[in-house]
Amino acid sequence: MKELVGYCTKCEQEVFCLNGFLEGEVTNEKEIICYKCLEEKDKKTPRPNDQGE
Ligand SMILES: [Zn+2]
């Protein structure tokens, strides 16, 4: 199942939801950000505390 969620607010690429997995992230402001842009963001602002489980 593939559902179009919307468009990335940064690169305007289509962001889909695949079998319940969103190919990106939706912010509190309802902005959609694709994985590619999320990776770019992570490079600039690494958050080592988020890696742990
Ligand atoms: Zn993007």
C-alpha cells in the first residue's frame, strides 16, 4: 500500500506512506520533510542522544 502524504516543504518532492511507514517526517507545524532532507538536516545538527535504544 502506497499513499501520497504530501510534498516535502524543502525540496517539494512527493512523500509517500508505505505500509504504515512514512518516507519522512511530519513536524508539529504539519510540515512534511522527506528522508533526504532529514539526512541533510542531521548532518548539520547531529543529535547523538537520538541514536540510542
Ligand atoms: Zn525533501
